[in-house]
Amino acid sequence: EFRRVLFRSAPKFLTDGADYKERHLAQELNQFILGEFYQTKFYAKAKRMFRDGLVMGGGALKIYEGENGKVCVDRVMQTDLYVDDNDSLNGEPQTLYQLKLVDRDKLMANNPKAKGVISDTPNSLPDNSADTGRSIADQVLVVEGWKLPTGDDPEQAGYIPGRHTIATMSGIIHDEEWTKAKFPFVF
């Protein structure tokens, strides 16, 4: 029973003293959220994240906007996430990096403007074991980094927007401002 409750919980839009229109909107929003959980296979990925936490001491899900503006959820191994020791002394790091192996063709399809950089990137292998050399996978090492903005309000003095950058050994694939106050991960 515990497993079912843990992995089937979802956020709910509640109304208190609301009229019919607001209650109906809350019901529709609840259905929308359940649909997004189903579409992203959230519950299956949350189970794996929970298992990662039990086995390795921590688990993570990455929630982001994918192709065509759809919500995407990926299970991420915490061993693929890095923060600077000095930056995380207070427990609130401002910069986070994710390293991952990505199929070269998929990376080119998702980033057509950076095909030259991606094609110049050498193949990457997950480790130095003898069996690794037998792989025919055409994968490249991608580093994705986030720097949180300084301040909460862009209208305030002293506000500096953050950065979101995706790069390979050969150069930058994607670079944009990051205005969100948090990293796109749930731990």
C-alpha cells in the first residue's frame, strides 16, 4: 500500500470557498496534471529515482521543456551531476553541471545550427575497459550547465540573469539566459 500511495501522489489544485467556475477550473487543471504525468511516464521514472536514492544515496529527475514545447522528464544519475565544492559550501550552489553521453545523430537533429561543432567532436566512451572499444555507438560527451540568476526580480537593481549552456569538447551548441530561480532537477 505504501508503494502505491508514494508513486501515485500528484499535486492538486484546491479551492476554498470558490464559486462553480473556479472549482471547475481546478478539476480541469488536476486532469491536465495527471495527463502530463501519464504522458511523461513520470510514475515509472519516479520509482527508478526512488530506487537510485536507496541504492546510491540520491536520485534525481530532470524536468524541462522538450521539442514542440512538451514537458519532458528524464531520470538522471546523481553521479552525472557536478557542483563546485566551494560553491556548495552553504548547501545552495549557484552553478550545476550535467555530463552525459548523447548519440551524435540525435544531437545534430535537435541542434541543427551546431552541426559543425557536433561533427568535429570526437567519440566518447563511458570508461577505459577493454570491452568499451568494441562499441559501435557514435556518442559524444555533452556538458550542460546552469548558472542561477543573481536576485529574484529582473526589475531590481543588481539583478544579473543566469546562463544555460550546452557544449561538447569542440564548442558551444546552445547558450541562453536562465531566469528561473532553481535548477531543472527534482532530488
